[in-house]
Amino acid sequence: MAHHHDHSHAHGHAGHSHAPDNFGWAFAIGATLNTAFVIAELIFGYAANSLALISDAVHNLSDVVALLLAWGAAWLAQKQPTQRHTYGYRRASILAALFNAGLLLVAVGGIVVEAVNRFYAPPPVAGMTVVLVAALGVAINGFTALLFMRGRHGDLNIRGAYLHMAADAGVSLGVVVAAGIIMLTGWLWLDPAISLVIAAVVFWSGWGLARDSVNLALDGVPRGIELSDVKDYLGGLDGVVEVHDLHVWAMSTNETALTAHLVRPGGSDDAFLHHVCEELSHRFNIHHSTLQIEVDAAVCRLAPADRV
């Protein structure tokens, strides 16, 4: 029996962002500003004897590394495919997001340990120094977050950079408030207490980033895409009687791929295939679709639901 296969390998680009083209300057500006700020925080944090300020500096240092990793991964994602890496280096962005999440969670552990130790004997804190430096952090981190704001929904790496910076701005604001209260009341325990709040904020953003990046690293369906909705759409196409061997996974933090076998007894043509690929792009932000058309599912060894 003849087994008729048609293959379409079409790309739709609606909503498809390329981080290095659009955010190269954002990465450069953000990394430069935050590197300078980390140095300032460490110097003045030690001078003011403020764990909150030092904790924020450690957190910001992890953000600098995160920005550099995300920038490098976004650049690698644009490299052309090779004979050995036929998809190019797109998945480097997923690995960078995963590593960034790990950095955040490690930073949490260090901050918590030092904060707990300081609760037993909180040292005096130079409140005004802390207020001024932390206020500068609000401005720098808030500005950097704005640079990444428009790309936070389409790319996990950009989302990670945005979350890092937005959380930092909030944390720095908390340090300003805590330092002001310490100056007014003399409650030195507030310094390690605000450090624990910083740790909680960092953990929250790091956990979400870790969850999503692990999912992508394991070829899970990207967040925001329901596999059942994709299958329903494909199954409802004109002439399609069955959908099997359907897979949806992330090629990078901003590009999703799909493969599927469509049983269509009437066969197919290029117009049908390209229309479906365009619709997958517009409806589900799946930009890299490969469809195999079959006239008889009985001869396809991948047709059973338990076969992968």
C-alpha cells in the first residue's frame, strides 16, 4: 500500500522576537549600570555595616552575571546552524535561564544564613548612607527593568532579566524604608529582617524562573500553550480525520516548534500546509512547524498513543 507523505517546514514570525536585535543595548546598559552599582553597594555597605545593603549587592551581582549570560545566550541563538548543531545554538538561551535561576536560589541561601546570624547581635548601621545608596538602586534597577519591559512576555530570558531588575528595584525601596525606620527608632534588628524579606523576594522570582526553564530544558510544552487546544485545532482542519505523534517543545526561550502527523485521506497541497503553519504561528505562537500528511494511519508505526 502506498504511504503518501507530504512535509511542510514553514515558519511564521508573528510575535517572534529576536532578543539580541532588540535588546542588545538594554543588556549593555543594564550590565554596566549594575556592575557600577554593585561596587558602590559593597563599599558603602561595609562602611555602613549594613547587611541589608551587602545582601542587595550580592543579589545585584548575581543579576549582573544573569544579564551577561542572557546576553551571550541571545547572541548564540542567532548563530547559523552547523553540520553538528542543525538547529544552531538556540537552546543556549534555555541553559542560560536555568543557570540564572540557580544563581538566584544560591544567593538566597547566603543571605538567609548571614541574616539569621545577625539577629543574635545586630551591629549599628549608618542609616543615611544606606538610604542614599539604596535610593540610587531604586533608580538604576527601575530604569533597567523598563528597558526589558516590552519583551517580558515573549522570551524567557528577557522575562528573567525583567524580573531580576524589577525585584531589585522593589528590594532597594524596602532597604530605603527599613534604613529610615532604623534611623528614627534605633531598631537594629530591622537590618537582618529586611535581608530576609530580600531573600523571600529573590526566592519567589528565582523559583518561577527555575520552574519554567526546567520545563523547557525537558522539552515540556511552553507555558501559555495548551496541547489540547493545538490538537483540537489540527483535528478540526478540513479533511483531517486524525492527529497523532503531536509534539510541541521550545527550541529556545522565544521560539516554539511543533511536529505532527495529520491523517487526511484526500491528500494535501502546499497551500493547505502553509496556511496551517501560518495559523499555528498566529494562534499559538508556534513558529517552527513540521507537518506530515498521511492518507492512512494504519501503516504509521507512530499512530498508537503510547508510541513516541
